Amino acid sequence: MTLIDFHIHVARIGDYQPWVIDWTMSNIGRESAEQYIGQYLSTDGLARLLDDNGLDYGVCLAEMSPICTGVTTNEYVAEMC
């Protein structure tokens, strides 16, 4: 069976509102948002994350929510793919 994660955010840390980073870190137990995001925020890093979790494919999403969470452009998502 093919496994697909259909909801992956690939924003750079500066693209998020500060509360999003705080919330993420409190839920995944990482001390450094930069370290965690930097580890996976590349084409190779994202492929490794999918492989490590037994996933065959991932769908990366752009986001246009500047007031709520932040902005990740379609162009940036395309660069990641």
C-alpha cells in the first residue's frame, strides 16, 4: 500500500508568526525551532523525513494566512519539490 502525507508545511522559520514556533516546539519537545526546521527544510531533508516515517509521498502546502500563522508562497513550495 502506498502511504501519502497530504498535509506538509514547508515554511522557513521567518515565515511563521512567533506563536506558531512556540506551539510547535511545545508539542514536539524540541528546544530549537531553527535546528528542527533546518534539519528537514531541504529537498533531501524532506525525503529523509518521509522515509524515516514510512511514507512514500508527501504533499507540500503553500499558506496565505499572514495574520494567523504566516505566509509560504507557491514559489517557495515549488523550490522544495
